[in-house]
Amino acid sequence: MLIKANDPKRKSWLKVEKGCDFPIQNIPFGVFITKDDIITIGTRIGEYAIDLGAFHQLGYFDDVPLTDDMFMQDSLNDFISDGRKTWRLVRNKIAEVFDAENPRLRDNEKHKEIIIFNLEEVEMLLPISVGDYTDFYSSKEHATNVGVMFRGKDNALMPNWLHMPIGYHGRSSSVVVSGTPIRRPYGQSIPKGEETPVFGPTKSLDMEVETAFITTDANNLGEPISIDEAREYIFGMVLLNDWSARDIQKWEYAPLGPFLGKNFASTISPWIVTMDALEPFRCESPKQDLTPLSYLNQKTTNNSFDIKLRATLETENGDINELCKTNFKYLYWSMEQQLAHHSINGCNVRSGDMMGSGTISGPTKNSYGSMLELSWAGKEPITLKDGTTRVFFNDGDKVILKGYCKNDEVSIGFGKCIGKILPAVKPK
Amino acid sequence: MLIKANDPKRKSWLKVEKGCDFPIQNIPFGVFITKDDIITIGTRIGEYAIDLGAFHQLGYFDDVPLTDDMFMQDSLNDFISDGRKTWRLVRNKIAEVFDAENPRLRDNEKHKEIIIFNLEEVEMLLPISVGDYTDFYSSKEHATNVGVMFRGKDNALMPNWLHMPIGYHGRSSSVVVSGTPIRRPYGQSIPKGEETPVFGPTKSLDMEVETAFITTDANNLGEPISIDEAREYIFGMVLLNDWSARDIQKWEYAPLGPFLGKNFASTISPWIVTMDALEPFRCESPKQDLTPLSYLNQKTTNNSFDIKLRATLETENGDINELCKTNFKYLYWSMEQQLAHHSINGCNVRSGDMMGSGTISGPTKNSYGSMLELSWAGKEPITLKDGTTRVFFNDGDKVILKGYCKNDEVSIGFGKCIGKILPAVKPK
């Protein structure tokens, strides 16, 4: 598949540092607010935020069929709803206008002033109004690690795990954009060996290194999405840190699953990187242990993406400590399988729905995507540069996820997904 | 508390049959579409739907401070967001204008033609754009019944159950309004004693007799709602049938809770009955077995409502079979406790969020709120009028929930919450 906007040879007249996540081949979509309090949909090249509302108003989308206010919105939902053809035309046009050889905007200082901002001049907002947020549990390594810790080696994977992408519904209201501080939650937990719960701030605040994909309007209620057409309904991806309070989760989760242990916050990166931009990094998905039921049986095998994921911890003294290096390609269940499974009962999927991968752990110890696994449930505390140790996170810790793809020609990345932990505040 | 619109002596100049759920003391809110394809917010008196958009445009809300388009919307979210003061002023004004003694609209035939519709002339739509849908599990009788069936009498209630209102997140996209047909879902299930799942239409399609409350904007992320202020954020209630496919649920639910076994459809009644209208039916909540943690400890004891709930099954030959008679007042955890618990970790609650009670079962066999309990997991099939039996529902079955409150002076009800089961359609 040839996607014009992906041409690796193209350079932009906007400065892009080597290795930057946002070369002209990326063209992600986000929402930001300017110093003048104008909220707009935008894209990013290098360290510049581009106001697509102004870009459109000034006529640069000339031959692309778009409603007048398509980009003057506080979420991408309507744009995503417009479908793949529009996404492609828009990315292609942006690539064309910002191409180093194209003088049209490059040489129009007045327009550049209206359209282009330094990143520091804008504040990124949540890119979508999240309709439903689903979180899967699709990393075999993660599910196995958790299983070994809690149920022992012999019963590590639940009997259903290899037969379907297990998932559950998360909370949409508390999905926040990178940079939003994370307040340590209060809740109930059960001290070991006790029968009566105690109440207090969580003692086991954890990250979950995930990605999430964002869907467009896919199906009517009652009509499943087939595995073959699922790909058509995925707009793009973000990084996701699905914050977890393990002590709260442990006490509450039987029999209905995680609730308050998760729904206090889920952080996503601000720029949605389109599936089109990620296409050059498509790779083989892991061979599946069992042939799944036909509605999950994918004809293609290159159903994954080589997206390198990193989690680091910045302590209050400014030290950067690497926590883990993992990769999206380790994920056992593909996004198409997740979407086909989610809708096989007729559940309807809409524009702006978000589906998390679940914690992505790799095969090696340094590739585990949660502190629970990295510290092996507290048995192996992690020593930081300043000599302190962590089993879970402390107040003041800043957790930073990064994700990027890289080949000989180009790097495409997600930027950062950041959350700094604030101390708990005693409830009134 | 004196609520003007609740005056039991008031009669309307619109005809209201004795015992009707919608006397002038109810004044619920809903959204409907007229024959002319106009979508509007409305209320109901007797068998009449009242277009509040037109009512407002024609000046009947004269001294109530409202934006011009407050009722010309396809959901109640903005109206609910406006807060209790607005809800009260609006209900009071409607009560005043439709009072039998008030000639203003009564004697204006031209305006009546624009504002008032026979119910059959309009189609009820979903009253809210559901932000997040949470379902609790707050009936002790239901949790105990399920526990006895699956874990035996001695371990019926999970250890956490008496310490907090257990809940989980449901799916917003598949919340549908009464009357929407329910397609029997396909899915995976595990035959007894087998290790490999089978795929097919659910064999155990069940109802859950519930109510749900609808919230207004309540708290910022990170700031819990206190038990004392929780009541302020509840706008009103609806009937809820949380359809469940027990075989799918059973196979998938460990460890993350119900997912495809529930998210294919949840039906709600179209009219949101305000908490103000329900106030005369406030009653004592069940005495709790344990004193809960302080954030759940309510100073008041009259935290429940005497809402009679009925489930009936209409078979295709037109027979109406009573399935159960239960009551909201049996619910162990109050709505305030549910809301305080939901937000104790800082989870933010918005206008248009919906929180289900969980299946409401009472103490006697005929008061169980699900077929699972009524047929005791299939051991005691229910015999219908036509001589057929049911353990779960058949295709063509129409399940009807009703709910109403009644005292010597007035009845206030919810109308019906209906769903007819369509046969499964084989996925492509």
C-alpha cells in the first residue's frame, strides 16, 4: 500500500531534529488551546504545533471535501467519524503544504504566524471525547507473570485466556491527557491475614505500560465486526498509562473485576498517531498457541507493529531512571482480534472509543510493563540512581512513557505520556 | 421539604386516568422525536407528551432563567448539568401551567396544538447521552442467591461485599431505550466438564431487574464526593434491564469481570423520574449488618424509596406472565453510598452518567430479579400460562419491567421498560 504522506524522502521546511518523533511523515492529530484561549484541532511537525482550524480557514485544504468547522472543535470525534478517505486526504495535503519544496505557506509569513505555534505556546488537551474505554489483557507475558505471582506456575494462565482476548470496561471520565497530575487515591484494602479492611491512601500505586487504539464508527448494535474488516475501523494509536492501585484492586475485584483500583486516572499521550503513519512498521504478530475460533482467526500474519516502548521514572531530584523497555509486537492478541471479539455479541463501537492493549510485558525481566512485575510483587525492589528503592511509586515520582518506531529511513513516535504523582488528600 | 410541584391536591386540565404513572405530580423528563422529525426534550402528563422546546419558545417559562435552546436538544445532559435549582423551577412552572385552574395554555388551542402530542404520535429516544455507565451489585439477596448457587451456602457472600458497594463499569454505547429489539448475542461458552469453548448464540439470555440513577456534574477528578453531599448530585431514576448472557459471562468473567456477557444491550425506560417527584416515597433503608467505614456511614436512615418493581413476560401469543414482584427498598447499599464509594478514589462523575443498582431481589422466591434466581440455575423451570416452561428467555419473548410508587394521595411511576428478543443472526 502506497500512502503518499509517508514518502520517506520528503523533508519539511519546518525544522525537524534528527530522531524527532514527529517528522513530516508522522502528521498525528491532537487538540490544543492557544495562549489566546482558542481551542483547535492540530497536527505537529518537529517542535511546532500547527493549527488545522486556521490552516483550513486560510484555504490550504482547498480541494479536500471538509465541513467548514471540521477542525474548530474540542475533540477529534467528528473528524474521525468522517472516515479513512478523509484522514488520508488531510494527511496528504498537510504533507504537500509543508514539503520543503512547496513555497505556498513556507513563503507566506503572515499565514505562518496565524497557523504555526511553538509547542511551548500551546497546551495539549485530551484529543478525543472518549465514548467507551475498554481495556484488554492481551500480553501473554503479563498475564502469565501476574498468574504466577498470585496462583502459582501451574495455573498461571486462566483457562479462557488462550481462547479470547480477555477485556473489561474502564472509566471514560477519568481518561486524562499527558501532564495531568495524578492524585494518590484513597480506598479500602485488606491487610494480609485480616478480615476487616482498612481505609487510607493506596500503598501500591503502579503504572501499566500500554498502548490504546482509537476507533471510528464501526457497526450498528447487533451486528458484529468481522475479523477481516476490523482494521478499517482503527484510526490511530496513543500511549496509555493505566494507573493502578494494586491494594485497592486486590480487595475489590472479586467477582466483578477492577473498579476503584483503576478508575481514578488513565493517562494518554496527546497526539494520535494514525495507523497510516505506522504502516511502514507493521510486523509479524506472535504465533498463537491455539488456533482460535473462526471469528478470531486472522488470515494475515503481519498483524502487529514494531513499536518500542520505554518507561522511565523521574525522581524529584531530576534523575531519570529507566524502568523498562518493551515492545508492542510482543502482544499476543492483535487489535483486529480485540475488535472482532469486542463486537461478536453485537456490541456497537463508535468514533472516539478507546481500546487499551493491557500491560505490555516482554519476555525478559527488564521488559515488564508494571512495577508489580518489575519488583515481582515486592520481593525484588528496584534500586534507583539516588540509592532509594521502589516497589511501587512514591509521591513526587514522575512516570514517563515513550513510544517510537524506527527504520533506516524514518522515526515515527508518540512523544511522551507523563504523570506526576501528587500526595493523597484526606477526604472531607 | 416542600416541593411545590408535588402538591398532591393539584389536578391537571389534561386528562389523567386514575392510577396512571404520570399524573401532574410526576413531571418526568425525556427526549422524543415527532412525526415531523423534530427532536426535543419533553415531559409527560397522562397519555400526552409535552414538547418543552415549543413550550419554552412560546414563552411559558417566562420567569425561569434558561438558555434559549435548553430543551431543543437530543439529550438531557445540558439541562441536568444546570443543577437542582433549574430542575425545580422548571417542574414548578410546568405544574403551574398545566394546573386545572390555569387558563393560560388550557384555553389557547393554537399553542396546545404546537406543544401537546398524543403519545402515539411521538417516538421516545434515549433521554441522555450516557457518559459512563456503572453497574453496582447492591442487593444482598441477589448476591447471596448467586453466591449460594455457585459457591455454596457457607461462602455465599464474598468477603468484601458487606464492606462496600461492589460495582463495575458497563458499556455506554449499548444502553438503549425501551422498545429497542434485543438481538440474541453470539459468543463463547464452555460446556460443562469440557476444556474447549464452543461458539454459538447464548443459551441463557437473562434479564436483570434494576433501577439506575442519573447524575449531574459532581466533582473534579481527585476530589471525592462526601456521603453527606452525594444526594445533591442525583437528578433522577429510570428502570434498567441489564440483559445478561449467563453462559458467555461464566466463561469470560475471571479475572476481569463481566464483559461480552453484558455489553450487548442494557435497556432503560424513556422517562427520567426526578428525585423530587420520588421524595414522598422515601423510606427506611435496610439496617446494615456492619457499620461501614466512615466515608460510607450515612447519618440518615431514610435513604431508600418504596418503588414497587414488576417483571412480566409477554409470549408471542400475547399472554402476560408475571415473573417477579420486587421493590427498590430491599437494596442494601443506598445510592448515596454507591456515589460516595465510586468517587472516594477521586473518580469524577459527570452529568449524564448512569449508575445501576444491580439486580434487585427481595426476600421471597417470587421477588427474585433474574431468571437465574427464579429458575434457581435451571433446577426449577418456570411454567408459563401457555404450558411452556422457561429457564431463560426464548426468541420472541418480550420482557417488560414496570416500576411505581403509590400512597393514599398519588401514584408516581416509570412507565415500562420493554425489550423483545430477536433470534441470533449468524456472524459473517
